[in-house]
Amino acid sequence: MRTVFIAIIAALTAAGVGLLPANAASAVSGKTVQIVGTESFQPDEFFSITYRFTPRHVTVHSGQPITWNNQTTDGHTVSIVAPADVPKTVNQVNNCGICNQLQAAHFPNGAPPAGQPVLVLEDFKPANPPAHFDAPGDSVVVPPPGLGLPLSVTAIVTAPAGSELSYICAFHPWMQGTIRVLPPSDPDADN
């Protein structure tokens, strides 16, 4: 998937398509999640990827943005899923049905040059930036480095107070996190 994703982002760069406006969430102070980890490989010995979201659990106010910064060598998604769809075993990671649905929605016409990807989804449907996260099927693509694109994407959490959103990377479904949503007046999101 990595090679396909890099080709997709390269095609977007050539077409002059950006991911999100630079000021998408500048009006409201937000939280930041880092996408970190490495990958290593030894033929016929091992393959190891330690990609993850840090912090894994974030608490925000309803209406507050979260920015994900990619510090890895690969592309990712930040995709809201139902808690029951979060993979819990290696078999579920390897056979992630919701991941297939998200990838199909992001790449409805296949990888370039067959078609252009959809960078922002709301309810599994194409949407304009900035992204709004409130339900399963909301998703954004986070580009890899080296393509001249921003390595950060921002989504505004619009889920009602009291919600907890589960999210994964549809390319690497062991990458998992949660967003706890507080009322605008609750000071706990500042911690």
C-alpha cells in the first residue's frame, strides 16, 4: 500500500491539489497528536513496524480541532470507526473489513493514474476540508514526507459532548486511538 500511497500523493502534488487549508483550525486552540514509529526489515528474518499515535487518547472540547503530525516515512489515515470495528487481534488487523471500506472510499477509482483519491471523508463520502469528526466514516489522509506537502492534517471534532470516538489508520490498523469529547465549558480538556 505504501508504494500506491506515495504514487497517489505524487499525482496530487503534480495536479496542485492540497490537503487542508493552512488556517483550517487557526481560530480555536487545539490538540496535537504525533504519528511516530519506525519500520525495519531483514529478508527471511523479520519485518517490524512500530507506527503509533501519541498520545493515544486525547480529550478535547466539542468544536475543538486536533492536528495529526506525521513523523514517519509512510502515509496514514486518521479514520473514525465504531468501537466494535477496532481490530483487537492480529487476524483482525490482517483482515480489517472497515479498513477496506475506508480505503475504497478514499480511492473510489483506484490508485492514480486511474483516479484521484478523496482526501477528506464524512460518513464515507467525499467532503471538503476542513474535516469534521463526529461519526464512523469520517476520515483524512496524512501524507508521507518528501513530497512537498504538509505533514500535518487537522480535523475539527464536532461530536457532541459526552462522546468518545475511536479512530485507526486504515493502512496500518494496529494504530489506534480515542477522542473523548467534553462540553465547551469543561476545563479537563486543557490537561
